[in-house]
Amino acid sequence: MSRKDLTFTLGLTIFMGVLWMLGELVMGLWVAVLPKHHIIWTVIIVVITLAVSVWHSMKADESGLVDPKKEKYERKTAKRKK
């Protein structure tokens, strides 16, 4: 796991935790809801967090991948330009 992925995962977790707490405060203080709505809210937050995390991990990060043939071609053409 790269540092970029770790930073994203920690940021996502903190953001979703704050969002969950704000939702619980709103449901507890201002909006009268049934107890099962608190459970549904928690499940929704967990599912969204997991879905975004899995999507981010499956996204191809091509910044570290270099095609060896293309790299060799770039070196050869750079020598000719000099």
C-alpha cells in the first residue's frame, strides 16, 4: 500500500466518521426518528465507505508503471536529438 493510498483511506475514514456523527446528532437532537433509523444510517455510512475504498483501490494507478519498450524508444530518440 502506497503512502497516497494510506492517506486517502485515512482521510476517507475520518470524513465518514465525522459525517456519521453529524447525522447521529441531527437525528438525536432535531429530528425524531425510530431506533432502527440509527442502525440504517450506520449501515449506509459503512457501505459507502467500503464502496469508495474498494473503488479507489481498484482504480489503476499508472504513475509508477513504465513500458520498457517505450522507455527504450525515448532514450534512443533523445540521443538522436542531441
